[in-house]
Amino acid sequence: MGRSDHAIEAVDLRRTYRARTGWLRPTRTEVEAVRGVTFTVGRGELFGLLGPNGAGKTTTIKLLNTLLIPTSGTARVCGFDVEKDTREVRRRIGYVFGGDRGLYDRLSALDNLRYFAELYGVAPREQKRRIAELLDLVGLAGRERERVEGYSRGMRQRLHIARGLLHGPDVLFLDEPSIGVDPVAARELRRTVADLAATGTTVLLTTHYMAEADELCDRIAVIADGQIQALGTPSELRRRADGRRVVEVEAYGVPESAVDALRGLPGVRETAVEARGALQLLTVHSDAHVDVQGDVLRELSGIRLGRVNSREPTLEDAYVAIVSAA
Amino acid sequence: MRTVRMLAIGTLMHVKQISRSPFELAIALVVPVVQATLAVYLFRSGGEEHRLLEAAVGAGVMGVWSSVLFGSGGAIQTQRWMGTLEMIMLAPRRPVLVILPITIATGLTGIYALLATLLWGRFLYGIKLDFAHPVAFVVAAVVCVVALGMFGLLLASTFVLMRNANALANTLEYPVWLVSGMLLPITVLPAWTSPIAAALPTTWGARALREATSGGPVWPSVGICLGVSLLCLVLGGLALTHVERRARAAATLALA
């Protein structure tokens, strides 16, 4: 197997989930989760995969890390085909996902790491040193003999990362690792990820958090509806929102009809509504040369409003623009 | 050597994980004792007072079987819930080496049931632990546990593929108790069950333990039990490789 310049190569990857429900009159359903995804990730690159829920991020990661077989298309990791050279790929990759699951709760962190070190083929005489090193790296040294069931979510996430790095993988897949993690822990996690990339580990990261992607990633692919909608460096993607202006309005009880009316205003390109408790945050994208703020406030007259802000677009706005256009 | 080490550490970790669950421990200890109690009264009413130790051992073996059956099905399902199934299947190992420690661990934790029924019989009903072949009994118990673990591997290969593995496990518990002659002699069952019984390692394991308890040629049963279970290991290993690929195609390693 020749050494490839790319750590990851995906060519026209597709994955369809088929399900059957009912016995007497079975109903078959098909969902195309990934529809022709093509991209490459260079060795040592930190590559972000961004997209809304159900966009196909996790499915793409699982196709690349051998947990799923592609319906069609091909993918190679470190030059090895994910379908045919499964074990070779697995030797070279680590997989970490966000959330509480994926660990043996009734075992200690040390036992979890010992078990996975055996499974992942870490040489017995290296295990002790490697585990100590990783516990230090993720800040769990001194707590390793406690059962995982008593760990906070942040601690579990750090243990996940230590587990993913046990065998010194060339490529690390991080699937929303900062989900549900408090801001301080998330910052530490970002530092760990950046350090890993700096030492030559290729990282494929999926996240919902723009700031995280902006801070960490060399390149970002925005995926929506199972297809890559945009791919480039964060500054290249930010330029996708060039020529736009963003008005943000905090409001309470905005009816759908008012949002529709905003969409019809001259110069308005997109609108989005995000619920934040009792508050709704209205985001209105418009052409930069058109001042829509007055029109927007006029349409919302009679509705209780909070802060109103007009600003330059950010990476998040670019992301919204890309996903909305999908 | 490293594979043996991996299997041993994997088994130890899964024994720890199972043994630290109060729920699983309670099930492993209480249900076999209830079954043994029923068996003792059945044997007494049938005028077979001399076979009470057999009742205790038989109920214990039923407990080992339940542990393996629900352990293999339940453990796969539990691991799916815990999100660990994907993580262990992602290891660069043959699937059989990943799953075998789990099923052997379920056999080992089934020993709790056997010990519970023996102690219950001794202290509550005064049943003397007077084994015809005490050494053979210990050997047969170990072989029975390992054999059932290997049988569990064959079951697990189907459980990896099925999202509702517990449903299959529920239907297998009682028929295998009956057909294997864990409490009743298989001679009283219809003739058509004999080939099924002969193919099950549970039949030979239960028979070896019964012979070690009340007398009889233990070693042939132990040998056949080991042979059948090794066949299960080979078949389970082959099936798992196939099934792992199908699970990746059908996306059944995870919950969603």
C-alpha cells in the first residue's frame, strides 16, 4: 500500500439507511444520509466538518472510521481502503464522540484505559507509561482509580480523548467532542486538540460551534442535506457572507406571519429565528448596501422587543447563508 | 501470548463490570435460589429425597445458563446502550477476540448462581454437599462455565446483528433448560428432542455435573461438552466475522 499525501480521501461517498417496520405489511423506508461526499484531508491537517443536525456529519465520520460500509463511493485513510483494509485503517485511527456514553461506567478510568490499551494492541511494557502520560495530558492524573460513574461530563469527555489516543493514532476522528461540556472544559479541550494537530496528528472534527471551528480548523467543509455545500479555510468561508449586513433583534412572541413578512422585505436575503427560552433571536441577512433595520422594526411594531444590533457578518453568518442556500 | 493476555484482561474487566451491578447480582443470586426451592419441593413430593443435591446443582446450572444467555444478549444490548459496542468493535482485532471475553465473563459470573444454590441447599435445607467425585465436580463446573461462554459467543453473533437481542434471549431460556435436562432427565422428553439435546453443550455440561454429583462416568461428558463448545467457538468466530460486516452494512452497531 503506497504512502498517500492525504491522510483522508473520500470520493463520492454515499450512504443510504434502509429500515423495515411491521411484520404483516412491512413498510420499507430509505434515508439517504450522505449523498456524494468528496474531500481530502492532508496529513497533520485539522479539518472541520460543520453542519446542522441530520446533515450527515456523523455518518460521514462512521464511513471513514470503518463503523459503516459505504453504499457506494470509496474512502481511504492513510492510503488504506476503509472497506477492504478495515484492520489496517483501525490500527491508525482514533475515534472520540461527545456525550456521556462509550465508557464502562462501573470500571475505573484506569481499568477502562487498560482494557482499551489491550484491545488496541498497545505493547504491555508501554501501557503503564502511555496511560500515565495520557492521564496527565487530559488532567485526570490522581482521579484514575475512581469509577467512571462518578465522573462529570467534562471528565468523561477527557477520558474519551485519552482512550482515543492510547495507540498513538495517525488520524483522530472527533465527533462533536465539546457537546454538553462547560466553557472552561471546552477551552481546555480545544487546547488539547490544537496541541495534537501541532504534533502531527491529523484531526477530523465535527462541531456545531462556529467559534470552535474558526479557532481550530485549517479548513472547514460545510455539510447539509448529505452533501458538501462549501469547503475552504475559515476566512474563505467568511467571504461567502461578503456583501451582506446582519441585523439581530431580540423579541418576545414573534408570529410566523411576521417572519414571513420580513423575508419579503426588499434587500433581505435570509431570516432565521432562534428560540432562547422566552426570548427569540431574529437574524436578518440583507444586502450590505441596503439598510433594512428601519423596515424590520416597522414590521415588528406591536411586538415586545429587546436589544437591536446591526453588524458585519461572522463565520456563523456565512455558515447560515451556506446552509440556508442548500 | 499477547492474545491470551488480552482475552484474560478483557474477561477480568467484564467480570468486574457485571459484578458491580447490584441488579445483575440480585438476579444471579435470587432467581436460581427460587428455582432450587421449587425443585426441592418437586423432588420431595416425588419421593426422591436422595436427589436433593442434584436439585441444587441443577438449579445452579440453570442460573449459569441464564447468565450466559442474558449476558450474551443483554451484554451486547447493554454495550449498545452504553455506546461501547462501537468502540470495542472498532479495535483492530478479530471480532471473536473482542466478544469472547464478554461471553466467558457471563459464564464466570454465572458461577455466583451455582454457589448460591449450593449454599442455600446446605444452610436452609441441610443438604449435604456430598459429591460422588468432588475433584471432577470442580473440573466439570469450570468446563461447563467456559463451554457455556463459547456457546454464548455463537448466540452473540446473532445478537450483534439484532437491535432487539433481548427478545430472542427471552424465548431461549426455558426450552434449553428443559431440553438439556438440567433438572429433569432428558429420557422423559419426546424422542425428537434428543438430537437437539445432543447438540447443546448445556446438555453435556449439566450431565457432567450431575454425574460428578451423584456418580457416573464424568469424563466422557466433560470431553463431549468441551468438544461441542469448541465447535461453537469456531462457528461463532466465523459467524461473527460475517455478522460484523453485515452489522456495518446494516448500521446495527449503534442505537441510531
